[in-house]
Amino acid sequence: MFKTTIAAAVAAVAFAPAAALAGPYVNVEANASWTGDDYNATTTDVHVGYEGEVGAGSYYVQAGPAIVAVDGEETDTQFSGKAGLGLPVSDAIGVYGEVSFLTAEDDDDFGVGGKLGLKYNF
């Protein structure tokens, strides 16, 4: 169900009539975590994406393999993706949001994340 929602959101942004497609890109990103001095895991995303503008705002969608390396366990490859929007509120203030996902071997472990923020430019 949630995978269908993500696909519909990505398609809506990608095929919006007012959207200006800025083009494809590749984004390789490694996210590591520690608890104190103890290393936990690293997830490395190898994404292909598209970014562009819709009206005054901007968007991006990206997806691809995610290499998950948990300390003491065998490395696993999953599928991950992100979609985000940014909108100016004024010349100095902008808002942004992102939705991300990471698959898992067990459907009950399907990971979803979200991010909302405000950016102030001096």
C-alpha cells in the first residue's frame, strides 16, 4: 500500500504539467551511525534522480540500490529512494520536506522516514 503511495507521489511530481525538468543526476551518499564509540552501521545509497522547478518551488526524486552494512552482520543490498520539495516563504525564508524509504527482506520492516525544515538565509 505504502509503496503505491510513494510511486503515485513521484509520478505526480515527475509528470506535473508546470514542472520544468532540470535533468538527471547521480547521488552517492553514505550514512553511518555510532553509539558513543561503538560503530553500528552504514547505509550507502547509489541513486539516480531528477530535479526541477514547479512554480517558485523546487523538487527532486531519486532512487536506487542501498548497500546496508551492519556491524557484525553480512552486507545486504536493498532498494531506497527519496522525494523532496522546497518552497520559498520570503526572500530570506524557505521551507522544505522530504519523504524517504528503504525496503527490507521482511515486508514488516519496510522503513519510511520524513523530514520537515525551515531555512533562514542571512
